[in-house]
Amino acid sequence: MPDTNEFKITQIVDNGQTVQLALIENVFTEPITQKQMIIENVSKKLDAETKEQVMPLLEAILQAQPTVNIKSYQQTQITISMPKSRYDGMGRPQVGNTIEINLKKI
């Protein structure tokens, strides 16, 4: 696991002396459908001959089901409070910008 992770700023609260940053891990994932998960898991459990017989039936059954997209990764969210001078020293990043956090120091 890398020492630093990239986080996207989602909220900034500045009270004049301190700045609070709300961050979410900057991870890109592709949604996977429930149908894909079912087909992949059933396919792993069957031998070639049984798979050849069962998969067309399973795919026909799943065609009638609604498509449900599932996020495949739960993103980490953190909040950091710091003195305003430190925030200014970082270059005053804004909402939507990304910053790197050294996870070994948290």
C-alpha cells in the first residue's frame, strides 16, 4: 500500500484562525451490475459441461430482472483541521482540488 493517497476536497470551513477540510478518497471505480456479479459467481462454480447448460437459462432469467449498479469500493472520508497559516502555505486549495495525504503520519 502506498504511503500517500490522493484526496479530493469536498468542503472548506474557514473561521479566520483555523481551516477545516472535508476530504474524500480520489478513487475511480467502474460500477458493476448485480447481473454481472451473479453470472461471474455462478460461472466460477460450474464445470464446463454444466456451465454450457445452465448459463443460457441463467442469462434468460436475469434479462427479466432490473439492472442494479453496485459501487465496488467504499471511499475513505476524512476531515482535517489546521491553522490558517498552514492552509495558506499549502497554496489555498479549493473545493474540487486534490491533495496528497501521507497515511503513515495520520
